[in-house]
Amino acid sequence: MVSADQIRTVVGIIGNAISLVLFLSPVPTFYRICKNKSVEHFSVIPYIATLLNCRLWVLYGMPFVKPNSTLIVTINGADTVIELLYIFIYLLYSDGSRRIKALLLLFADIAFIVVVSAIVLCIFKSHEQRTFIIGILCIVFCIMMYASPLSIMKRVIQIKSAEYIPIYLSIAYFINGLCWTTYSLIHLDVNLTIPNAIGLLFAIAQLLLHAIYNKSTKRQSIEGKSEVALVEVNVTH
């Protein structure tokens, strides 16, 4: 007979694999940034939010907070490194106010984690207390991470194009939220269930935006390529 713990472990391993896909899903976006040597209208907020979220979950899964949470620590620790790389590339190819904004957000991210860690470790002595406090923060910032790609929603509606909401990231958010919601429900962990269930809703909203503006996004892309070709012809002549 397969136990609930064994099922949860398997689902957790699958969740780690899917989460890794989620964390690597922005690679096409950053390939484009490196190729064009510009961040264009892409926002750094999703990557700052993801970094903060992952560092909080690493803290949550530490033995002195919530023992036996190795799967949570491993995947979020790996993503911390990946997100830092994304942010470094963003800083490299941004300038002016965009670079300053990204740096300020990064420093605020680091300072926040340091302060939270110091407060929790110094004031709260039991695992239950630490899990409760950090769990609440994880819920809040995990929801913010899932919602962060919608920060560009106003522009998407204005230009009727979902070009700047990365489709692969939205799909990965959906699958990731579904998997970790399942994982948390096997042995109920409210701190995991709430943000990932809400994350599913945000991911669905992002996918709906893609569905609504898919045709206009393709049309604008084709028109843009046509304009570039026309300019090249004129220059040649």
C-alpha cells in the first residue's frame, strides 16, 4: 500500500521539476533582451517578486523554521540563483530610471529578507511560531509573484497586444500552481495551499489575456516586420 507521505514526496519531486521549468521559462525573453541589447518594455517586477518569494520559501523550509521541508528548500534555492542571473542581465541592458528602479527593488528585497530573518530568529523561539509568521509572509509574496506579470496589463489593453506578457511564463505559472496546490492538499499545509490556489487564478487571467489579444499580437508582429523590411529596402536604394 502506498502511503500518503510517499505520494506527497512523488508529487513534490514532480513539483520541483515543473518549478524548474517555470524558473527557466523566461529564457526566451532574456535571449531577446541580450540579442537586442535592450529591455524594451519588459518589466523587472516579476523577477524581483519571484526572487523575494523564493528566498522567503527557503527561509520557511529551513530546519529551524519548518523541519523536513527539503523539497521546498532545494527548488527555491536553485531559483534564487536563476532569478539573480535574470536581474543581472536586466541591469546590464537597462539604463536610466529603469536601472535605478531595478537596483532599488533589489536592495529592498535583500534588506527585507535580512530584517525578517533577524526578527523571526530573535523573537520567536518555537517552530510553530516561526512557521506561522513566515508562512503568512510566504502567502502574501507568493500571491504577489503570481500576480506580478499582470503589472503590464494596462499596456497590454492599451496596445491590444500581449507581447510583453511572456506566454511561457504564464503557462509555467499555471502548471506550477496546479502541482503545488495538489502537493499541499495531500497533507494539508495552508501556507502552501492558499497562495498556489490563488496563483492558479492569476495564471488563468494571464492566459486569458493571451487568448484575447493573440490575433492582434501576431498581426502587429507581422506589420512590424513588414515596416522593418520596407525601411531596409529604402536604405538599400
